[in-house]
Amino acid sequence: MYTFMMPDGGEGTHESKILTWHVQEGDLVNEFDTLFDMESDKAIVDVSSPVTGVIAAIHVAAGETGIVGQPVCDIDTGETHTPTPPASTPATVADTSTDLRQLAVPRVRVAARRAGVDLREVPATGTGGKVTMEDLEAFLAADSHPTPDPQPLPKPQPQAKPEPASTDVVRQPLSSLKKAANRAMLASYQQVPHVTIMDRVDCTALVAHRTMLKPIAEQRGVKLTYTAYTVKAAVAMLKKYPQLNARVDDTAEELLLLNRIGVGVAVDTDAGLVVPVIRDADRLSLVDVAAAIGQHAEVARAGRLGREDMQGGSMTITNVGGFATGGVWSTPIIHGGESVIVGIGRIEEEFVPDENRQPVLAPMMKISFTFDHRVVDGVIAQRALNEFKAMLADPAIMLALS
Amino acid sequence: MVVGNFARDVDVVVIGAGPGGYVAALKAAALGRDVVLVTAGPLGGTCLNVGCIPSKALIEAGHRAWNAKTPAMGISTQGVHIDFEALQQWKEQEVIAPLRDGIGHLLAARGVEVLEGWARFTAPGVLHVAQGSADDDPGVTLRFKDAIIATGSRPIIPSGFTLGPRVVDSTGLLALGELPGRLAVIGGGYIGMELAGAFAHLGASVAVFDSAPRVLAGFPAQLTGPVEQHFRACGGQIFAGTQVQSLEVGPDSVVVLSDDGEFEADYVLVAVGRRPATDDLGLEMVGIDTDAAGLIPVDETGKAADHVWAIGDVVAGPPLAHKASYEGMVAAAAMCGDRGAAVDYAAIPTVCFTTPEIAQVGRCEGESVTVPLKNNGRALSMGAPQGHVALYVEGEGEGARIVGAAAVGAGASELIAQPALAIENLLTVGDVALTIHNHPGLSELWMEAAQKAAGVSVHG
């Protein structure tokens, strides 16, 4: 009999709600089959079985909350229906005492190190619990998008086969994490009353400021991006309007006010959009923020972002800038239970009136400001957006206040 | 630093041109780096010039001589003559020189610059290479980005012993101009026993002295027994558990005085071990502290300090050429930013070219499954029925993993490569048992041992 314990859904979580069971008592479950969907700190994760067997008992029903480390279900492995014995090191219980050289052949060990993967965490399908190259590849593919995507932008699947001539529609299975991401996105879209304000800001001073600072940042090995400025502008805004640094607890019907400021920055990767969080951005200098964004983006593109790298966000910034071809505003979907997401468009020169009502060319940035209407009223949101804009319009003030 | 000695900027410097250093240099060059290889000795280092390769040449010559002198299979030879000078010439010109030239060509083809001289760190990122005598030659100062230390090891000469024309280390013995009639070997480790066997085969009267209770003490007794037996059959004497008190060195001979009596020899080989060559490198200048044994502490890629790696005999592990080459490739790759590079071998074969040969790989602890060579058709047809192979496994039945292997007998040095492959690639006894092995062949011994371990043997 194998007792499955409640896994840790994220850094420091000690309980998680079970949303749905994919099996019921008496069902045969194969190793790696999904047992249940679990709601953790920020993500909905489906949890797979580390063993093959029959579900003997379920201890935590759907809708109930399980305590990390307490039994969730019992799986009778005595009636194994496959000739392969269960892997000795299930995915959720990494045993650091295992000798990696007993787990995989040299080529796989090299590939795992290159990818920064601990082979003990990779579910093994090889004989005798061997981790194969295919196991590692599958693990890497599944691991690279562990939280819900904030935007409904499914990436084209590079390996998708051309559609057969006989059918007009091809069904494509989704990875379990992609499914969880989709569910979270849908839940956010359906349950959160989104309101989007579209605006634009004159970036003349911002462009000059960045041009002045860029070589200084470069001397420190840092690429100074406009995104870093928007993170600092968000910090100044949240400081002035702390009521936006909040999230709604649906179950308790209460408002959770956050004391720390973290700003998520959406990063496009091969495996989809991920949102690393620049935590305590109020305590970092502008150049430090830029450095942190660069580092997080690099880690994210390597597919190595940890769950903890994506937690602790107050709001999110999503910058389609370079990809926007023209006057693009969007209506971003609020991410990860936060209250605000700001979409940044491209900076383009436009004619705007100067103080003498004469047209002058100015670099203008397009901003889409989406907020949870339950958290603040429209007036507060507009004032907050005004503050955000004022900061970007005058970076000297922004740096003094953020 | 000498006035007027301007530092030259280089990308990568590798110190030592042995099987660790030259391989590291080739690998780094293949990965696009500009490499300077600094060496105090000839290309190929100890292994090629005064170690593994020349000793194997003399050992092979010893086999040929011994077989000629020993009637077997109805064949006997009269008047076997050994031209030792011709043998040395063959060893130098036909064995060592082509291999050394080959390394030179490989380095040249990869654009590696070879700089002769003695290297010493003088500051972080700075290496001074002394050439000629320091008085008239200021040498060369290199300012490097990355360095790999591959200076290898030197024979240990115990205090009280002084090398000279009659008292030699392994380098001196391999270069002797005459075949000694009587040879004393102090130290019965693998170097001592390999050379003792070779010279006994060539006709010398050889005595081995070792303070340990038996020779080849690093190997289990069931492997070393046949070696001792054969050595004695060649007229060799073994004084084990004996302390050599002193050497009385005369102009034409040396008397070895030991607890077990004395032995007069034409030459004495001192082969009590080797010590890493790390004492005169100025390691403190780059922030490296060696341990009590003189070894350089390194991480899993061989990194010893910022921008400095160390490989081979100067780091922990068995002082073997193939380990040095492996570590050289790992260090060079890591130095070039390959995050996959790490020293993480599960199995490293150790071979002793005694007669018969001894070889071991992996973890050889606890119970083993053995198959004797006298059951093998190829061994008998070679006239070499002595010895056995042993497999060490973990687990039960056909799914048991091979974790170690040992062999003593003809061909052990070649046989050991197969279990090394099996261990590193996590093969089970079932896998090996179901793999067709050619018949007749010594490698069938592994198939037989695997079948036995899996409980599916048809012979045993």
C-alpha cells in the first residue's frame, strides 16, 4: 500500500485545496496519471501518481483543503497491473541521497546539467528506474510553463504535423500545465470584473533620460530597458495608491492588502508566456531593476524559472512594445489573482500640441491599464494611472518617489 | 620579475603536456580558444616518455623473451639472445617517437602553441615561464585569461636514498643502457611489480622489497596471487613485510640491507609511489592551497580557483593517464562555458600489466560471481588457463545491475573495457547475458559470469 502525501504546492505553502479528482476509489491508476487538480499559492497544478496501483481510499474530497505532508489517498500497489515495478524515486519525493550515476547514462547526465535539472526530480521510465533522454526532454517540456499565462496567446506548435487532407480539424492534446494555465486564465476572465483604461504618455523626457543613463548602466553590464522604467513607475503608483496593492479573497469575501511591492514582468519564451516577479522592487535602484529583469528573462528563456520566481506579485507589466506595428492598445487579462495589469505598447512619434497649441512631434507611449473593479473604483484607478503616467513623463520625479 | 620582461597576453595556458594537458589543450582549441601549452619535458609527459608506454614496450619484449625461453605446446627455442640496446632503440624510435610526433602534429593542426620551460604563477592571472638558466634568460611572462594545471606527478624518493647511476627511479630504469643481471626493486606496487616482471622475463634475477605484508597490496589477494606465483616461477624473489634499512652503493653494484637479509644487485629501482608535482608552481599566488598530500582541491569541473583548473595526478583520485585525459576534456569544456561538463564517472578501469595482468573497474566489494579462465576455450588454446573474472552486482536475478568487475589472467587489460561500458551505462546482468559474444573469445567469460549472476547459466 502506497500512501500519497499532500505535496507542497509552492514555496512555504502548508495547505492546498483539492479542486477535482480525476480518479475515484477502486480505479486503476498508472504511474504519471493525473490524480487530482490542486490549487496552490498561485497556480492550479495537476498532481500525478508516482506509482501504479488501485486507489484504495481517498482522504481529502474535492473542495476540501489538504495539509502538506498529510495523507491524501492510499494506492494499493500490491495489485500492480503492469510488469514494470514502480520507480523507486517518484517525481514528488526527490531523494538527494540517490547517486546520479546510478540514475542515468553519461550522455543524459551531461544534458541534465546543461539544462540545470536535478535528475532525481525527473520521472523515470527506463528499466530499473533509469532516466532516459526522452524522460529528460519530456520533463523539460512540461516544466517550462508552470504558471498560468496571463494572456490568451497560444504559441504555434512548431512540431505540429500538417493537417491531413481528409480532415479539416486536428485535435491537439495540451500539456497538463497548459491545461491548468488555461483554466486559471478562464477563471480570471470569468470571475474578475475587468475594466481597461487606455491612455498615452509623452515620453520625451523618458527617452532623453534613458539615452543619458544607458551607457552608465552598460558599464555595469546592465541593459537599461523602458520596461525597467515602467516597473519603477508602478512602484511609485502603488506607493501612492496602496489600495491597488491588494487582491480579493473570493472564498472569504475579504480584501487582502499586501505590504510588499513586487512587479511581475511578462516574458515571451519558446514554451509560452511566463511572468517572473521583481520582488521588493521599491528597494531596488532603477539599474538593479533592469538587471533583475534581464536575469529573470534569461532564466525564463532557459525554461528554468522556479515557482518562487513567479510569486509575490502586486501587479504585472506586459510589454508587447517591439511587436506592435502601430497604434496598439489591448485589454490584458489580470494575472495570478492580482488587481492590476498594465499593457505597454510601442513608443511612436506623434504630433501633439505644445503649450502654444502648435503641433510638435513627441515620442508617445501607449498604455492599457486593466484593473479589478472590485478592488477600486474607476476614479481611484484613473488617478493611479495618472500617477503612473506622470512618473514616466518625468523620470527624475519618478526616481525620487519610487 | 626581470626588468625589460614584458608580459604577453594569452587566452588559455595549459601547464604540462602529458595525457591530461595535451588533451585539455586540444579540447580548448577545438572549442575556439587560443591555447599556449607550456611544458618542461617532451610532449606526451611521463606517460608517453618515461611511464606507461615505454614500460608496456619492455613488458611486451619480456613476454616475447620469456615465451621463447619457455618450452610450451611442443615448441622450444635454442639460443635466445637479447640485444638490449636494440630493444631500447625499438622502444624509443618505433614506439615513443611516432606517438610523440603524432601529438605534435595534432597540436599544430589545432593551432596550439608549445612553449618549453618551467611554469610558475607570479600573480593572479600571470604565469612566468623560465627557459634555460635564469641568469642569462629572462624567460617569458604570460598574462592569461584561463589556465589549466596538468603538471602530473614525480616519483617519491624516500629520505636516506639518493638516486645515482646504480640507484634509479622508474624513469632511469626504463632508460638503462644495459640489461641488469641482478635487479632490486624497492616498492611492490603496480609500477614496481610491472617492471620487476618485465626484467625477470628478460633474464634478470629480481628481488622485490615491500614493507606491506604482500606486494600489490592495493589489489585484493585473489587477484594478486597468480602474479606472485608466476613471478616466483620466473626466479623472482619477494621480500614482503620487510623494511629496507639502507643501500650500500658501490661502483658496480648495490647491496640492499633489509630486515630479511641482504641482496646484492647491479641496479636498484626505487618505486615507492609518486607525489603530485605541485610544490614549485607558485600556487599561493593564485589562491590555491594544496592538501597534505600535495593535491589541489577542485570542484566537480576541476576548477581550483578563479580562472584556474587542475586535472590529472595533481587532483584527487587514481593517478592514471586515462583519468587525466577525461578530466582534461571536462575542465576545458567547463572553462569554455559548457554547463554539462563535470567529472562524474561511475567507473574508472585500473590495469596492472603484470603477468598475468590484473584489472579492476567500479565497486568491487562483497560477494562476486566468478568464472575461471580454465573453463574458457580461448584461454586454453592460448595456453593461458590461469586466472578468473569476477562480476559484482547489485540486485537480484536478470535485473541486477553490474557495479564492479575484476579480472586476473591473459587479456585482462582489454577485457576490463567491457564491464566499464556496462557499469557506466547501467546495464544489468540480463542485458549482458542476452548479448551475443564471439566464440571462442575471452570476452565470453563476461557473458558466462552475467548468466551465472542472473541465474540462467547453462554451463555452471
